[in-house]
Amino acid sequence: MIELVVHGTPYPQGSKAAFNDKRGNARMRESSGVNFAAWRNAIVDKAITERERRTVALTGPLSVDVTFRYRMPQSRPKADRVHGLAWRQVGADLDKLCRALGDALEIANLIDSDSLIAEWNARKVEVCDAWEGAVIRITQLSTPVNLSAPRLVEVTA
């Protein structure tokens, strides 16, 4: 298992935007902007550091468990602030945060391809008086845990 702790404000990966350059050639650009680039670079830096300690990139199937941490706003109820932890229900879509993470791990060559991620366990939380960022755990999967699970049956109406 690999564990990465990345500091910074998590930003989602937005959509791609197509445009024509000065010569009329079609180009694509990320619509997420500067904040996204800083977040992805922070992940890439941590992943490269981990990759340099390994002989090869991880191959699949992989499981990624991630907790995205945000600062808790002052507007949260006192009970949440006293507890110090609450679910984040606003802001970035969790799937776009995961997409940014998978791409960053691939860019750093820590994993061969983000398509090798067979399992995602992801959550967004707000923390009171603590650091923002993400705790990422990557595990190589072996044989599926429950091979004797009942098969899904297609129901037709």
C-alpha cells in the first residue's frame, strides 16, 4: 500500500474546452484554471517522490481510497465545529476530484494508467482548524474478495 498526504485546496478537473489557435488549428484546454493546476501539481510532486522510491509504476487492478479535506467554514453549526469534522456537501463534485487525482497519478508515472483503478473509495470532509488537502491510499488488488457473490439478474418489464 502507498499512502500520500497532499497539502493544498482540492480542486476538481473541469471539462475540456475546444478552440482554434491563430493558425486555425483545433486545440484543447482545461477549463479549470490556475487553482486546479496548483492542486494537480501538488499531487504530481508527492507522487513523483513516491515513484522515485520504486523500480516500476504500479499496475492494475488498483484500489484508491481518498479523503479530500476542506476547511470548515465559520457558518457551520457549533455542534459541527465542536466535533471538528463534518461531511462536505457543497463545492466540487466528488467524481471530478477523483478524475483529477487519477490523471495526476498517471502523469507522475506512479500508476501505468488511471484506467487500472478498479475501485474508488472517496469522501469529502470539512475539518475545523486543520490542514486542507487529501490523504490518498493506493493498493494493488488481488483476487476479488467475494467470488461466490450472487450474480446480478436483469429484470425486464
